[in-house]
Amino acid sequence: MNQSQRIRVAASVIFLGIALGAFGAHGLGDRLEATGRIDNWETATLYHLIHGLAMFVIARFSAPIGFYCFLAGIILFSGSLYALALTDITKLGAITPLGGISFLLGWARWIFAKQPSA
């Protein structure tokens, strides 16, 4: 597997981790709560993302577009959740999905962008 393929695989793994985290929270939330397995799903998602990131770092990357997508994701996603937690203004939750989309765009950049051959 060359560097380009490793980067694409790592980006796909992280993309999937984000999608599965969202699916667990929004699509399976009631079921996971009823079965008492929310902690299991959250732990699986956390480890998935941490190891996906490790794969990505190991693959050695540099991409300004991805960098700015991730920065926007952190500001929008994390920032809106921090503000929501501090203020209890629930309308701030409407901003959070924009951060999630920014994260996904940053990872999609690696899935679909032309990569240099190793």
C-alpha cells in the first residue's frame, strides 16, 4: 500500500468514525439507552477516532485545505457545544452540524484528492 492509499484509508476510517458517532447519538440513542450500551458505543467511537487519527499521522500528510476544514470544524462543532454547555442556549445546537460537515469535508479532501505517489 503506497502513501496515497494509506492516507485515503486513514481518512476513510476517520470519516466512518464520525459518521458512526453521529449515528449512535442520533439514530441509535434510544436503543442504546434502553439497553444500557451508550458507554460502549461512545468508547468504540472514541477509540475508532483516536486510532484513525494515529493512522493518518503515520501516513505523513500536509494539506492546507484539510487544515482549514478541521479548524472550522473545531470552532463550529466544539465551540458551539462549549457555548451550549456554558449558557444553556439550545439554539446554539443548530450550529454544531456545520462543524460536523467541516470535519467531514476535511477528511473527504483526503479520500478524493489526488495524492502524490510514494
